Amino acid sequence: MKLMKRYPGCFVCGDKNPIGLNVPFYVQGEEVVAEYTATRHFEGYKNILHGGILSALLDEVMIRAVLALEICCVTSEIRVRFRKMVNTGNKLSLVGRLVEDKGRILTAEGKITNQHNQVVAEGEATFVRVRGEMEKQLSQEIE
């Protein structure tokens, strides 16, 4: 597995964001993987991880699947299906992979499973390839 570069201030992967999730992502074959343990800081209902955090994790693992191919892009659309509640303290496994590359438009899918290998959320996202000044700006933020 190869550790991916981070965007220091990113809410999900940033290692310099004091209120972020600080999740490292790894390339494993044609997939991107990560692990995250749900904390009470991000609960919605008592002891239950907020769905917005699950959505953010899915967005990140899916865009990382595209970025791993050295394609600079931004999220255009994300669809999330919640399957099971996640209790805080539970360890989650994330997997993302690119499923379609139509040039400017890319599609990826992601899945989050709990410690019992049950799918708790899954998603699909559309990304738009960026070039020129936007690509240059986004690339400069990586460490």
C-alpha cells in the first residue's frame, strides 16, 4: 500500500486541520482505502455518527480514487445511500474506485463497512476534470 499525499487543511484528510478527521488514504491496487474510528465529536444523535461525516468520508475516498490516477478534479455530484447506523467508537473501513472515465467527466464509487464487514454507507460520485489555472492552484495545496 502506498500513502497518498495530503491537503493539509482538508477537513477529511488534512493532518494540520485541528477540527478535521485526519484520515490517511492509501492506494491498494486499483482502489483507495482508509480507516476511520467514529468519534463523539461528530455524532448526530447520541452515540451515532452524523450522516454528513459518512458523506464526507465517501466523497473523499471516491475523489481519492481519481486523484490516485493523477487526474486533477472536483466533485460535481454525490449520491449517498445509508445502510446502517454507525455508533461512535466503531472502526470503519473505506474503499473507493474509479468506474468510468469519459474524458472531462469521471465516475467513482465508494463503500464504508463497519468492523463486522457490514456495509454502513455506499455512494457514487461524478467528478469534473480541471485544467489550467484551477489545476495549478489545487496542485499547489498538496504536501
